[in-house]
Amino acid sequence: MPGGLLLALAAALVNSSLFVQVAPSLPFYYVGGFAAGLLLAWRFNSSRVLFSLLVLLVAHRAVDFFAAGQFHTGPGRTAVALAALLVPLNFIVFAAMRERGLIIAGIAPRFGLLFLESVVFAVLCRPENSPANPHHPGAAAIPIWILLSFVAAIAVFVRRFFQTRKPIEPGFVWSVAAVFMWLEFAPVGKASDAYVATAALILAASLIETSYVLAYHDELTGIRGRRAFNESLLSLDQQYAIAIVDIDHFKKFNDTYGHDVGDQVLCMVAKRLSRVGGDGHAFRCGGEEFAIVFRNMSAKEAFDHLDALRQIVEKSTFHMRGSDRRAEAKAERTAGASAEKSSNRRASELDRRKPAKKKTAASPNRQPDYLSVTVSIGVAEPSTRYRQPEQVIQAADQALYRAKNKGRNRVELASTAPLRLAESKHAKASRL
């Protein structure tokens, strides 16, 4: 919600008595907001944010130029309506376009679109093309039908957020809201500078948030990643438990069903782990290995939560997606065609087709529609033998190795025997 907070602060300041006192400082805020956003977009190689900021900047300067202090009639009225229509639609277009970074092939279409819109904007805002009849000063500055562009933009970004879970999408929602407040309540003047600068600052802040999420969260599964796990170890107290979770036979599963299905398995397991009881925090450490940290809890207390988690994963099934089923069907058709070619060429067409159909229907290699996996878990806590978090992780890793040796799909507590680093390395190698 940082974007909403920034917009709320800007709106409160604009409508307060303090605004007159801070108005002389607005140019610094305006330049700083756009400079920060443009530099961050360039640094993070985001053409989407870069051109969204350029659209916002060009639209604001155009409205200010054509309105010349008067937006109730003539070119000013046309400029406000066009900006209200084009800014949200451009945000939608840039979101739909493939992100290719700041290369010629990526920026040329966006520059072309921005140039074409600027020409059309300038032509339509000429005095002879603008309505001369003024609208009532108390009426809305934005025509009702143009408000649909704001509604459409917000709907698109909300939908994209639920698909990607990236903070950049809520950032665009709040930026669109700031654009609406600018054009509806203060199209020109110092207040317009405040709203537009806030819209730019919101995009810059959301870009920082998104980079943080990508750095500390696993992009595939959505849970926290290795970096977040390492940082969580620094804040552990004396009492805690660490569990290492590994998917059983994952390499074999991956080789049998393909990497796409393997990714589905990782997402399904990560989703179950994120809901573990005991206030545990799940992390993906790499590959098919996960970690769960329980604060203020012993390993024995965490054992019950982990065993319940193991049973939930064991009972969970997921349906293979359509693309995987199509790939399977294509493979079956290829196998059926090969079998048909190797049959007796002197047989009739009907005689050749029947065995092929029968073989396809009874193919022993047909993959099931629903799949399931199991996990093995090792859990450890600090003791007199291993006090540092790294040693606790090694102890949990050895416990995981014992769970694998005892048949998998089980939870094992760390033993009190001294740790041997060679055994820990051997445990990791044996999981394959």
C-alpha cells in the first residue's frame, strides 16, 4: 500500500492550509519524482515504467501548455479530455507489450506510438478544432464516457496483480488514481504539479518494491527464497527449529513427466509448505529443497506440525495442465503412427487401423491425469553440540538423509551425535 499512502498524503496536503507554504518547494518535488523514476527505470531496464513516466510527463506539459490557465473551454478543455483518455490507455498498452528492455527493438514501437499520439494531440487541441462553448465550472472536468478508460486501466492492473503478485501492478493502480485526481480536481496550477509528481513517485516506489520481491522471493513458487532464508537466520533467538524438506524422487519424476510438470509439483508443494502450522515460515532454498523455520519452538514441538504437513502433501493431487496433456497425446499419436507403418503393408486399411487404435487405447505408457508426490523432512534445534544456525541446518540435513534411507515420506528428528560434514555432503548427493 505505499502508493495509496503517498497519494493520500499528497491529497491531504493539497487540500490543507499548509499547501501555500510548501508550494514554492513543489518544483524540487516534481523534478525529483520524475528523475528518480526515470533513473530507476533505466537502472532496472524497465521500458514499461520508463515510457509510462514519459507519457505522464508529456501529457502534463501538454495540458499545461494548451490550457494556458483556462481548462473550462477551448483547447484547455480538449487537452484535459484527451489526457484523461490517452494516459490510462497508454498504461494498458505498455503493460500488454512484451518487455524487451531498453534496446532498439523494445523502445522503437513505444517511441513511435508516443510521437503519433503527440501529433494527434497537438492537432486536436488547435483552437479551430476545440469546442468554444464552456462547460459549467461546477461540472466534472472529465467527460463521463472518458472515465471508462480509468475504470478499464484499474481493472487490468488488478487482474495482472492477482496473476503475477508483483507490486508494480498496484503501483500503476495508484498512479492512475493520481492522474484522475489531477485531471478532475486540478488540471492546472501548483496542485496539478503535486498530483503528477506523486503519480511518478508512486511508479518509482513500486519499481523498488518489485525488485525487492524478485530478490527475496522465489519467482516460480512465490514463497521466500534463499536470500530471505539467510537473513532470517540472523535474527533467530536461542529457541528455534529448522526443518529441511525435500521432494521424494523428484529427478525421476522430472525425467518422466517433463520440466513443466515438475514446475507444477514445486508450486503445489510450496503452496502446502506456506500453510504449515506452528507459525512456521517456508523458504525455497534451491531445486526441490525447501526449509521451514519455527521460532520459539523446539524440534519435538515442530514435529507434529511437520508430520501433518507431510500427510497433507501425500494426499494432495493436481491435474496435469492442458499443454502437458496435448504433448502426451502428440507422443501417443507418433507412437501409433510408427506401429502402423511397421505392420504388414499388404493388409487392408481397416486391418491396419484397428490394431493401432487398440494399441493406443491400451498403451501402458499413458500418463495419469492426476499426480501426487511425497516429501521427506529432517528437523533439528540448537543444542550443546551445534549452536550456530549453520550447524543446525547440517543436523537437519542429516536427519533428512536418514528419512530417505528409511523409505522416504517421513519426518526424522536430528540425533545428538556429532556432526560430520562429509556425511552432510553425501546426504545431499544421495537425494538425486
